[in-house]
Amino acid sequence: MAARLNKRPRRILIVDDDVDGVDALKYLLESEGYVVDSASNGREGLQHLLEEPKPCVVILDLAMPVMTGWQFLAARDDDDALLKIPVIVVTASRPTSYARGEPVMVKPVDLDALLDQIASCCHPRRPPSHEH
């Protein structure tokens, strides 16, 4: 509900090829007051970041056609403006090696934990809740 307190809605970009999962997550996030855009692969996600208003966070799957999440992250790392946009990795299988620093959540995700991660990216002035 914190997103509704802001005068300007916060944008989130979901980059994932699972249409049903994207739709469900989009519904949840919009009910929390976020504006949600989506892309079905890393290339579309990067194009979206270059053309659209910047999101406060990207929710990124790793296994996608055309351009994987790994390739998306590598391309994002080469652009100083895009590098400032936080990413939350949401994937079906835990990566065996992952030292990039982005939070990683395994599907099916704990929605409360995901909302806390999003809030910490989109509302940095307010510390995230540590109550469970």
C-alpha cells in the first residue's frame, strides 16, 4: 500500500516469458499502486528501458528466449544510466554461481518477501520492514 502514498506512481518492469506468471504478478503489483510494464525477453526489456520512462526496479527471469536474463544483465552493466536501475532476479531454478549482488528469489516466490524487496528499491527513504 505504500506506493499509493506517493503523488507519482512508481513503475516496475517485469522481464519474463511466462505470460501467466507475469499477468498474476502484474495484477498483484498494480493492486499495490505500482504501474507495471512487461517484456517477454531480455532484448525487449532493454529496448523498453531505453525508450520508456525508467522503472524503479526490474524483476528479471534468467531463462528466456531471444536474450536471457544473464545477457540482459551483461548489457545493462555496459550502460551507466541503466546500471543505476536495481534488478530483482526471479527464476525457476537457483543459479549455481551468482556473485552479481542482485537479490535472487526462486519461483514460486514468497510474495511478501518480493514486495519488501520492491519497496526497498522503489521507496529507498523508508527502510524496509523486518517484521515477519
